[in-house]
Amino acid sequence: MPGDWPRSRDSMVRAILASATPDRDDRLFPGDIAQFGDGGGLGLAHGAAGVLHALAETGADRYERGERWLLDHTDPLPPGTPLGLYDGVAGVACVLDRLGHPQRALDLAATVLAEKWQRLTSDLHGGLAGVGLALLHLAGTTGERQLHDQAVEAAQLLADRLAADLAAPAAARRRAGLMHGASGPALLFLRLHEATGAPALLALAEKAVRADLARCVTTPSGSLEVDEGWRTMPYLGDGSVGVGMVLDDLLDHAARCGTAVDPALTEARTGILGAARSRFYVQPGLLQGRAGMVLHLSRTTAPDATAEHLAGQIRGLAWYAMDHEGELAFPGSQMMRLSMDLATGTAGVLLALGAALGAPVGRTPRLPFLPPLGAPKDRLRMEP
């Protein structure tokens, strides 16, 4: 059972390691077919980097053969590897730095900067917001000032684009949500504000979050969800819960600074909480399923969030549990195949449960750049 912690953690780790195929060149772990679009199963969302991140965050023993696979398959990078945080090079750089390989991380950052990275889309998944966060992180861990300056450049480009988007007719605005909406740039503005103290960045973060909230509607059940025109979405990746993760950070800043908060923002947080408390989600995954609700409920400071809400979502993960060589594992997108990846499968469930129930030692597990609320200002660091 997923809630039987830490036995379920150990079982998921064993399942992930049993599934590994380090002799293959196209991927290390089974996951969503999207991993074959990142140049060879490398990325944070669907590839080896995301699985290794989840293992490290939840206190598993180092999987050195897996680390070597990732190092070998980034030297050189496969042709066509995307540059982004969740789909490509920037995310791999962050994870390798997390695992104690800073020089390879810097080499990968240099690869990103050698391309026309300023032309990327704005989003967190594969665009400027994610690249900016990766550069800012590596600047902090390595002391490379140039990387900080280019993270600032990314934020300025995003600020200009945000202003243009807000001036456009509502129908012309981009997608909403953490992975592909304005909440990704908001996250960069928040983390850069923490690094520099510039108040304008906090104001930009609020504008970006409000842009995503403007794309949300209240459902008949009373929850606040992203309106896609033909359906509403509650999820962490493209739904309201992802917006809520960044909104929580914004409200946490306001609480610590003692500044007044617009009641509309606290009302929105309450509505998003309703989206995370449903009894039914089709899939178990982190970005598009129940595990994302577990992560949000384990992290939110919304006053109406209760331990029972969280416990209910953890119990609900048992609906999707499957056996892999006698160990606990989970299916991926559309429930069609076993997945070990971070976005859709077992690694994402492992990370979410670790955030809710704790790692054996050290800090609370987290997604990159979304640490527990109220942590100190050096929380950008992803220490080995």
C-alpha cells in the first residue's frame, strides 16, 4: 500500500531499479513515450534525470550505474536534445549538479547558452522560465556570475512578454498552469527576488499568477480549475493545482513580510484546494494525476487544508498500484503501460509521498525550485 511508509518507499525504489536497462542506449527506465523525444531518455519529466532526482530526494542509496549512464549519454548530447528544464539539457544539468557532478552541469549550461536560448517559449517545461531557473541555481552552487546575469536576462525577456500578453485580447493569451502557463515565469520571478531582493520581481510574480488565475473558472462542485474551453483541469502540470503551488509561495512571501494580501488571492487558494480534494482522478501521476494532489496538499499553507485531506489522497493511490517483480509500481499516462518516470509514473508517486511522509534523513523531498514553504533563503540550492 502506498501509505505504508517507509515500506512502500523501499518497494518503489526496488521496482525502479529492477526496471532499469543500463545496457540500452535509448532510455534507462521505462516511462512515457515522450522520453524518446528528448534525444534519448535523458530529461527531468520523462527520462533518467527525473528518476534519479526522485531517488536522491527520497533518500535512496545512490544508483551509481544510473548516474554513469546519464553522464555517458550527455557526452556528447544526442542531436536534437531540447534545451529546457523538464524536457532537456537544463534539467539534466540541475540533476547532475544535485548528484555531485558540477563540472558536467556547467558544461551542459554552456551548451544551452551557445544556442539561441532567448528565442525559447516562455514556459517552465521547455522554455525560458525553466532555463532561467536552472541558470540561477547553477550560479548559486558554482559561483559563476555570468549564469546569474543570464538568468536576469531571461527574467527581463519574460517580463516583456508578460506585458505584451496582458495587453492582448483574452482569447489570444497563452495556456495556463505551472508547466505551460504564466505560473512558470512567476516562479522564476519569485526565486530571483529571493536572490536579489528586488521588489519589482515580486510584483511581476503576482501579475503572472493573476494572469493564470484569470484563465480559471469555478466548477459546479465549487473548485477552481483551469478552463480549457471544452474541459476544466485541476492538475499540477496544466491545471489549477500547479498555479496554486506558486500562489502559495506568493502568499508565503506576503505573510513573512507582513504585507497586505488581496482577499481575491486567498479566495483563489481556497478554490484550488477544492480541486485537490476530489475523490476521483483518472491517473496516478505527478503532473496529470493524484500524486500531484498529494504533493500540493503536503506543501500548501491554506488554512482549510487538513491532514485527513492528505491522507485520503494517499489512500487513493492504492487504486492504481501494480506489481513489478514483486514490488510496488504505477502505470503511466492513459494507464496503458508501466512507467517509472517523474511526470507520469512511479518516480513521481515516490517523490510526492516523500514530500508528504518524509525522507529517512535530511530535507523534505521536493520538485526543483518548489521547496517546502517557509524555508530559508538559500533554498534554491539542491545540495548533494
